[in-house]
Amino acid sequence: MKNAFAIVTLSALMSACAVLPAPVAPVTRVAPVAAPGAPDDMAIEGAPPEANGEVLPNVELSGDLLYKLTKAELEFKRGQWQGPFVTMMGVAQQTRDPRLAHRAAEMALAGKQGAEALAAIRLWRELAPQSEEARQYFLGFVVLSDQMGEAEPIFAQRLRDAKPAARGVAMYQMQQFLNRAKDKPAAFAMLDRVLAPYADTLESHLVLAQSANAIGDHARATQEARLAMQIKPDSELAVLTLAQVAAEPAAIGQLLTAFLAQNPGAREVRAAYARLLVEQKRFEPARAQFLVLLKGQPENPSTLYALGITSLQLNDAAMAETYFKQFLAVLTAHPSDERDPSKALMILSQLAEERADFAGALRWIDQIDERDPRAYVEARIRRAQLMARHGDLDGARKVLAETHGQDVEQQADVVLADAQLLRDGGYSQTAFTVLENALKRYPDNPELLYDFALVAEKLDKLELMETSLRRVIAQTPNNHQAYNALGYSLAERNIRLPEAYALIDKALKMSPNDPFIMDSMGWVEFRMGRLAEAEDLLRRAYALRQDPEIAVHLGEVLWQKGNKADARAVWREAKIKDPKNDVLKSTLARLNPGL
């Protein structure tokens, strides 16, 4: 684990330093003026006579010129690029108007013609040598094509021309350009040369550290980060950069705690340290760090949300609820499109349900509205599940029937939820019909096919189950659940056991820590008479997930091995958790262990 936490980056600083500007509006109309020599005697709609360092020519717009430009634009709108590009380039060379070279570049870009686009951009720069926009386009292209020799003098000049206070931003902007280069080592070498005269600045070493880290030169990255800290020992960016390139989580923790001891008000470093603790699953000290952050900024929504999550991990439902409510209160007082309340509302609904507050669970979920269509559909599904669990299956299905997904994926999710409610309610045949009808609309949806296979298996339609699961595997070859389901179904019926073993083994290799796949492998080992291997796998699976069906299988293996007391203990535990479990009931009826 090289980077144990989401390191703070320079993204905020760079947000104003886009590599390429948005394309300007296309030339849609040219208009002749009353007399030659007027300021816009070749006016193009939407373009000022002089902008971004572009000094426009004093050229009369003749009828022939107007015809060429109009024809080129019409052809371009019809999907052609080559003829319009040639026209624009020719007219740009004839009139010396940089806007037409710019337009030619846009046409080549639309046609995905890199060489032609670069030729047009070169002409644009030639016609408007002071244009920052043309320079940005040019730099972007030569870097992408790894023509570092052309980019280097421009970058060097920009740094020389920049005022000292703005030079750091120029360095970060150069780094962003060079991040796009295909030849990363060559780009780093150029960056190293260009920044050499500014070795006394914090920013030069931070940029070099991050760029060296990006190409895997961790020794150089560490060296540069340490030089940055020597220049400014209290720099949060410097210590976070050094943490980013550190190899071991323990070293990162020591570095951040030492820095915080000297700089207790360093919020970004404290937040990074808290995230490191979360990554290490040290939730109690992580929560302590978030509480320090909250004390400094009591209404910081990110900190409140983090406290809610860490409290959940500590099984402190009451405090989790408190923090999520505070998080929502802050969002209500300070609305922001960047903050989504839906996850917090979902969690609060689940917490309310866990303490048997059904009405409260519905109130939270109903606050998720249609402004976020994806979250809204998820909320409607959640509402239906709550209603079904509390005995109103018809009402739950009505909610789903009135829920319309925005795309195929969401529509399938609604159908899957409906089928699951029916299966949980014991209406497997109706669930089968729902999924069968859905597959007529979405015949290749793997999620629908998978659930359809499970229902078919429950209805003893084994051939249909196998056909459906093999279609899922053909469409999604890495779908470990499909391999597992097919293998387990064969093992459960005690048929084609070598094939069942091979299928489950493939699933287990894809997801080696999945307790349900371990359970399947344990069960097929049991069916093949390998009781010791079966017990080992099932004990490991049960340690990871104390699921009643895993307990049933483990108990039967123990029973067959003669360890009947342990088998009874496992089954009693499963019966307490899920007394209505069908697999448990059928196993106890068959073996009659006398619990």
C-alpha cells in the first residue's frame, strides 16, 4: 500500500490554469461593412476586433471571400472537414487573420486530424504571436506529440517573464501541461532543466517531487520533497507531498504526527492523518482527529460526514445519527450543488429502521427528491423494501410500479427490486414471471439474467437456470457470482461434482476472501467426501460471515464427522438468528438432531 490516504493535491490552485481553453464559437456568419478600413471590415460574429493579443488585419470582405467562408461553414456543418479546413487555411494565409487559422484548427480537431490541427495552430501563433490562447493550444499539442524541444523555450520564457509572486502558479501550470506527455521521463527531464534556475523556491521542489513520483522515481521525489520542507518547514503542501511519496504507512503516520506536534493548526495535514487512520481501520483515533477538526470549524460538512462514518464503524449509532443530522442541518443552512445529502439520508433511514422506528425510516427516505434522479430511484426502492418488510407487499410493489428509471440500468434495478420483494415474500413463481417479462425488454442484461437464473433454480427449472447463468458468464467473464451460483447449484444436487468444483474454484480465485464462495467450495468438498477440507473452508467462511446457511453447512459437516455437540451448537446459533430459514429447517428435519 503505497499511498494510504487520499493526499491533498494542487487541484484547487490549478483550477484556474486550464491546459486548453474551451473552443471559441464557430464562425457562423461574416458580414461586409459599409466601407473598407473600418475597425471590423472583416467582422466575424462573436469575435472582437482585438482580443487575447490578436491584432486583426484591415482587409475588405469581398463577395468572393464571403462566398468561400460561407460555403466552408455549410460543408463543415454537413460533416465534412477536409475541404472547409483547406479553405480556412488558405483564406487565413491570404488575409493574415488569426481567427480563421483558429477556425481551421477547430475543424481539424473535429475531424480528429492532429497533424492538420497543429499546422493550423502554428499559423495561428504566427499571425497572433502575443495571443495567450494560441500559445496554450500550441503547447498542449506539442506536449501531446512529445515535441519537447519546441515547448521548452516557451516554458522557460514564461517563467522568466512571470513576476515572482506569480511564478509558482506558472510552474504548476507547466506541470499540468507535461502530465499529458506520452514520454514521461523526457517531460520530467525538461521540467528539471526549466526549473533549475528557481531552485530556491518552494514550488519548484514540490512540482519536481510530484512529477518524479509520477514516473516512479521515488528517491528523487523524496529528495525534492525534503528540499521543499527545508525551504518552508511549516508548509502543509510540502509535508503532504513527502507523505505522498513515502513507502510505508507507519512512516507516513510518524511524519504527519511529528508535523502536527509542531503545527497543531494544520487542518489539511490533520485531515490527511485522520484519513490514514481510517485506512488502517483505527477508527477511534481517527474519530479523535476529526473531533479536533470539528472544534476548529463546527459547521464543516466534510468533517461532520466523516465523524458520522467513523461512528458507524465503531457501532456508535447514536453519535453517527447526531453527526449526520448536523451534516444535513449545515447543508440546509448553506445549500450547495457540490454536497449530496442523499447518502446521509439513506444512512439515517437505516439507523431508524434498526431501532424499529419504521415511520422515521420512511421520513428520512422521503426527503430524497427528484433533483438527483439516480438517488431518487434508489430511495424509492428503499421505501418499497421498508414497506414490504413491514407487511405491505402490495403497497411496496405499487411504489415500484410508479418508479421510472432514467436509463436501462435504473429500469432494471426497479425490476430486480420487485422480483426480490416477491422472492422474499415466498412468491417465486410471480418473481419468475416479472423477470421473464423484463428479459423480453432487456434480453442481454446480466443482472436480470442472474436473478432470473436464481428464481429458475428455486422453481427446479434447472436447465433454464444453467442456460441463463452460462449467458451471464459469456457476457461478463469475470462475474465470480455466476460461476459460484452454477457450481453451488450442481453441488447442492450432488451432480457433476468435478465440474461444480472447477466452477467454484474459478470463482474463488477471482474473489478469494468471499465467505459465500468459501461456503460453496466447502460444500462441494463435503459432497466429494473430503470432510477435513470442507470443515476448514466452512469454519473460515463462518468466521468471516456468520450467515445462517453457512452455519447449516458447517453443522452438517461436523455432524457427519461425529462432532455432534459442536454441530448442535452451530445450528442453535443459526436458529436464533433466522428461525424461518428454509435450508436450516429442511436440514434439521432430515437429520433430527434434537436441538
